[in-house]
Amino acid sequence: MKEDYEKLLERAIEQIPKAVFESSRFQIPEADVSTVGNRTILRNFKTIATTFNREPEHLMKYLLRELGAAGDIQGAQAVFQGKFSAAAVQDRINRYAEEFVLCKECGKPDTRLEKRERVHVLRCEACGARNPVRGV
Ligand SMILES: [Zn+2]
């Protein structure tokens, strides 16, 4: 009986369009930050980029600019020169999500960044909205 119920639930979940299901569960990831000496390491950097469905380089460029720091991507982590609190890093990640991931119209994360001529556009696959965004 229990098994049947689980199968039924699984099938029900499968039938929900993927985009709808994912966005209803979407949460901005929590930054896993630690400082080592004079550097700040964002341990789950790659995971965050993957969650946002954005190029790691794009996210990194934004973080470097907003933190005003030098740094680079090292494997799954991002390493920044200088000491930054977890809250400071989280704040930039939240703002990145607001500006480059979440649809301005419907608030869903099912978006793509496109470049037309020299204009960057955030296109929403859920509602079809297109909004210009600045470059990083
Ligand atoms: Zn939308």
C-alpha cells in the first residue's frame, strides 16, 4: 500500500512541468564562507552557479566587482583576496539572483541570459518576459 502511494506520488511529480516544480522549490543557496589567513573562500561557489543556471565566470565577475576584490575560481570554490563576512558574500549572491536570475515579472528563476547586439537580456522561460540587464 505504502509502495503504491509512493509510486503514485512519483508519477504525479513527474507530470508536473519541470520548470514549475523547480521554481516552487527554488531558494537562493546559502553561502558557505570561511576565511583563511587574508583570503575568503566561498566553498560552494560552483553549486551556487549551477543552482542559478549561470556561467561560473559570470557570477565570479559580478562577485569580484561587487566585493571590490581580486580573486579566482579554484575548482568548486571561489577564492577572494581579503576578508569578507559570510553576510557580505550572501548579500552579493542575493543581489545577483535578483538582478540576473529571477524574472522581473513573475519572480521565477527559469530564466536565461541572452546577449543581443550589445544588450544583455534576461529572458523568462516561465512567463516569456524579457528584461534588459546590465553587463558585468
Ligand atoms: Zn517570468
